[in-house]
Amino acid sequence: SWPLAEKLSAYNKNGVKVIPNALSPNFREDDYQREINDEAIVGYFGHLTDSWFDWESLIEIAVGMPEYHFEIIGHSEPQNLDLPENLQILGPKSHPEINKIARRWKAAIIPFKTGPLSDAVDPIKIYEYLALGLPTVSFSMPQIDDYPLTKTVKNVEEFKKELQWAVNVSYDMDEIELWLGENTWEKRVDSFEEWYGIR
């Protein structure tokens, strides 16, 4: 991420180049298509450790938005979580299973704890969320501030406000596809080769 690059540039006279993560060409199923429904379902997939997943804030968000249903895919969640009825852990799922489940989602979330760790990452899941046509709300993560169809926030109240935006926003998927087309692993390899003078 660029914040990490700025930090490391102090130790490298030649500068530091940022090569972000990217979208795997095999993540989205060929037959993937969003479902039209009236349910306000919001989703997440990924690791669930409380080392960086902000369970306390997510539970507060879910309690404050009872009209929304939160589906959480992943593993290694803390034991003995006291979850509200509208917050459900679905367990680990394969990519095809995620494709099937996410068809019903209106938006996606990245409820990570803020701090040096989140400042230094570029989560692969944001590319996958966008490939699935999911507007995304995340706690502060500078690398993704300017990514399309994405809002980054500083606190729970901002998160709830932007989640309302995400569930209701209209957008042009063709524009998202153009952005994704510039953020593939093939493009990243091109960047590496150009940086090292191979091409």
C-alpha cells in the first residue's frame, strides 16, 4: 500500500514502487449474476480472527441496523460471541459457494480494526467484492480510499451512514469492469517487468 511505501522510502534512496493486489481471473463464476430482491443483505468473506476483525463494532452496527441482515463467511471467529439475530456466521465456503451466496447481497463490508496493520494492506477481497458487483464499506484503509464503489470510514456512525448508501446506490457495472480490467494479476506482472526493466 502507499502508506507502507512512504514509510519504507526513508530506507531506500531509489524510492519504493507500489504494486497492489489484484483480481484472480478465476474468482467470479462465468454464470454469476446478481439477484434482484428487496432484502437488505450485507456480506463479508475472509478470516474472522479478532486480531484484526472488529467484532465489537460490527455487532454494534448490526444492533443499530435491525432492518439489515449480515452474513459473515469465514473461519477462526472468537468463541462465545453474543450475536444479534440479524448477524449470522455461515462458516467457511469455497469460491463457487461464495458466488452463489453473494448473488443475494446488496453490499459488502470490511470491518477491520484500524491501525498500522490496516494502513499497510490492500485487501484482495475488495477486488473480489467489486467483481461481484458489491458496493463496499470499510473501516479506514488508506490504500482503497479511491477505489470505485467503495467508502472508507472512521467510526461506527459513519459506517452505518455509508452502508445505507451502499445498499441503495445505483452504478454502471461496465465502469467497474473497466477498472477491474486494469487490476488483474496479468497487469501486475506487466508492472513488475516494466519496473525491473525486463520489457
